[in-house]
Amino acid sequence: MDDVRLAEVARLCTWHKLEAEQMAEGRPDETFFIICHGKLRVSALSANGREIILTDFGVGEHFGVITRMDTDSAALQVQALEPTLLASLTREDLALIIRDDTVFREGLLQTQQCVTERLVKRLIELGTLKISGRLYSCLLQLAERAGIVNNQATIRPAPLHMELGARIAASREEVSRELARLRKQGLISSSRHALVLLDVAGLKERLQQQ
């Protein structure tokens, strides 16, 4: 978009500043959110209160309305992982922009495809891999975001076992056992501040064997 058109869209937006760990307000099935700064986590709560992390969204990504999942929106929660600036559009305003702006519409379709592929991959992993395989896949994804150098990656801060469990639909105890096994086999090392993958290729090979 050129600056004039971008300013027009910005005037339609409602702006939200969130502190770390603060929840975003608004129903994802009625509001379209764009992350302008920071990072958000979208998770679902089961009937028994168990959390499952669906995905994390970074700068430039979006969720709500278009990325609506077949889930009761009341069961979804959106939490800022760091200080975050959100722009939001109502369903009606979003529909007008999609209708009138080709650039916006094409960009939306491209990013929607990426989100869909990410969620489909998660669904396949949850349905076909054992807990160990789901953990390998999760660690490799975190390694790619952190950067892989000389077959190693350092993930900072070290993810909590409970967080990893919420990502792969496993208990904290199951995650702890799998990490202890990887540590004993020399594939990872960890401290309070970082989790180090010592052999990324070896972890990928383990995943392929699942």
C-alpha cells in the first residue's frame, strides 16, 4: 500500500497496547487483529482446563475472522509474550478493505495459506507422531527460529517443560522424561537460561525414524 492508502486503513483500526502476559480483548471470530510490534500466543483451553498452544504470531502476522478455526472462540485465549502493539478491524471494515483493495486482498490470501499450512502440519503431528516425535519436531522448529550454526542451536530463554507440553499435547512429566533421555544421549544440554541442541542433524534423523 502507498502511504495515503495505509493511513486510510490505519484510521479504521482500533489500537491496543499489551504488556507481557496480558490477554488481548475481543472475539477472534468477530475481530481481525494485526501484530504491529511484539509477539502473541494463541492457545485453546479444553473442557478440563488443559491448555494447548496452537501457534505464536509475530510482527506482520494476523489472526481472527479470516483465520477462524472450527473452535468455540470463547475457548481461545490470546496472550502477549512481550510488549505488543495490535491493530484491530471489525468484520465489516475488513470486508470493505478486502473488496476495495487488491494489494490487501492478495497479501491476506498469501499469509492465510501459510497459517493454514502451519496448523495442518500441527494436526498431522498430533495425530501421527508419538510424544517423542512431537517433541523432536517442536525443538527443531524452535531451533530454526533461533538460528542453526555448525549443526547446533541455542534457544533462549529455555522453554519451560510445561510450555513444551502445551505445544505437543503432553504432560510436563512426559516432556521431562524425553528431555532427560535426549540429554543422556548427548543431543541436548540445558541450563536455567538456555536449551542447546548439540546435534540438530541427529535430532532430524530421530524424527524421520518416527
